[in-house]
Amino acid sequence: MREPILQNGDYRLSGGNIQYAEGAEAILERVLFRLRARRGRFPFYEELGSRLWQLSSLSPGQRPSAAEQYVAEALADEPVRVERVELTQRVDDTAALTVVLLWEDETLTVTLEVQ
């Protein structure tokens, strides 16, 4: 499995060529893409992406369970099992989301910022 590496919303280049990730790194690239993309914004694939961007509209008490649900929805088609989702609310109204995954007997962790 090979996936292009994204950086700041664009493909990462090396010498004018797109850089690719393989194996666990490719899985993490796919996971990050699905979690960051806004669900419903792709006209021919409306199930792609997550609803994590909607967390800020919920009460603080609802956010952790909603984050778990949104992560599960976004990664349902991926060859990973979601082991744990942790949402750490910050004072500036952003949050850190940490997702622990199991892929082919390997534990993978991804962390991203959500608003």
C-alpha cells in the first residue's frame, strides 16, 4: 500500500516529485486525511471524511463521546480497529484529539488538533 504524503493540505514534494508513504506510515496518512476532511464535502463520495469539525457546536460534556462516534464513522472503511479516542480540551477553544489504532497487530497513534 502506497499513499501520497500530505503537508499543510498539499502533496509533499521532493525534487519536484510527490513523496509517498508505505506500510504503517501510509495507513496513518489515510487516517489523517479521513479525520481532517469534512464529511459531506466531496460530491461523489459524501461518506468520506469526519464530522470532527462539528465538535465545537456541542456542549463540552458531549464532545468526548461525539469524537468517538465521529472517528468510528470516518475510519469505518479503513483496515484498522479504533482502540481509544482521547479528546483534550484546551482553554483557547481548540482540542487535541489522540486516536490509538490497531493495524496488522501493530499499534498506531495519531494526534491532531480540532476546533
